Amino acid sequence: MGISFELTEEQERVRAEASDFARREIAPMVPEIDETDDPKLLLELWRKMAREPYRYTGMFIPEEYGGKPRKILDICLIMEEITAISRGAIAGALIEACGIGTTPVVSAGSEEQKRKYLPPIARGEGISCFALTEPGIGSDAQALSTRAVLEGDYYILNGRKRYASFAHVADFTVVFAKTDPEKGARGISAFIVPKGTPGFIVKERVPCIGMRGHQDEEVSIENVRLPKDNLIGREGEGLIYALSTLDKTRTTLTAGYIGLARAALEDAVKFARRGKPSGKPYPSFRL
């Protein structure tokens, strides 16, 4: 029995809608974003993504919290199309941001956390951040050194995070820290750190080559005091929440880079067809 890789009628509609959105709303903004690297433009683009009928800011969020959930394949189609048509990597990064910071809350957060933190993201009124990686540990997440110590009704967090995308504008950041260092990977927990929390300080914004408008932040966490209610799920299960989140968002973000590769190929072919070194078109040359 053969397998069909043709898109369904509904999937074609999703792709066409994303293509139209990218052409009309994203592409005109990309040159200015590339030129200025202005975070205000990111928020403007984010709000556009929240509009009907697109609701791209709510694709990872359930309907009961204001989201417009979509299947992973549909999100991949949207990611590929908006980056390919707009020629803007930042559009893909923003869509990833709507999932990477919210998915731990969706999968393991309390009902109170979901109702408080998810609807503003789904409406495009805020953005979330995901802080797992630290300086010096690379992709070995279980080696993180940020600590969370329970003192009475509060956790006290100390550490440093790297590549915390959009931390400087995020309404909340999901921070992963060790509550029991002796347990290694099973001693990592996840916490919600709201914007403006004392001691949560963006130390450095690192511009990204090839993805202007997106900054990878380095964050200092200095005696950050969080109520116990800011713990996501259970102690010791934070790395499970982190890796299951990355399983989804790495897949969808990769689709965005496929869109950029597609755009690069299309532009390269156009360039080759119109170029005429030595009076001959590029396609006529052979190695």
C-alpha cells in the first residue's frame, strides 16, 4: 500500500493563508528589522500574528485558555511558508517563542498558572521566554548549576542563563533550576519568573548573525524570590518538561529553516538565470 505525501485540501488552505500573511504583513517589515534590530518591531509583528483569522500566537495553547491549537504538521507548514515568502528568519523565531515558553505551563502547570499566564500570550499581548541553557554547559542540560532552595513558602533562585530568547521583553520566563543537586537530571525543577521580578536581570543581549531582530539574552538570577505556587508541576520533573517542549519546538523551528533554505535556492536560481559573465548565462557553464 502506497503512502501519499500530498497535502490535504485543509493543509493547502493553511499554507496559502500563511503565504498571504507573510507577503502582506511580514515581508514589508523585514528590511527595517534587519537594519535597526529594534525590539519594538518584534512586538508589532507579534501583535499582527495574533489577529484573526491567523492567531499564530496561540497555536500551542488550548482553546480554553484563549488559544487556537494546531497540529504539529500544520505549524510546520506555517513556519516554512512565512519564512520562505517573507525572507525573514525572525518570523520563525517568534512563532517558536509562542510555544517554547508556554508548553511547560500547558503540559504541567496548575489550573491557576494556565489561566493567569497563557491567555495574554495567545492574544498577542505578551511573549514568553524559556531559560534552560547556561554558560559553559553546551547542550548537557542536566549539568546546569542554577539552584533553587526552598525557604519556608518561597524558593530562592541563584544562577545564570544563556540563550534565553526575548528575555528582555517577555512577560514571564520559565527557568530551570536544581532543587536537589544530588539527584542530577532528576533533581531539576521548573519555575515561572514573572516580568519585573527583583534579581532577574538581563546582563547581555547578543545579536544573532542571519537573524536580525532576535537577541539571545544572558540573564543573571540573583536571589530571585518566588512563591511555591510558581513551581511548575512537581519538583524533580523539570528536565522532563524541558525536553518534551524541545521535541515539539525544534521540529517546528526546523520547518522555518527549511523555508529559508527554499528561499535561498529560489533566489540563487533567479540570480543564475539573469547573470551573464563572459556573455554567457550561468546555467550554460559546466564544471
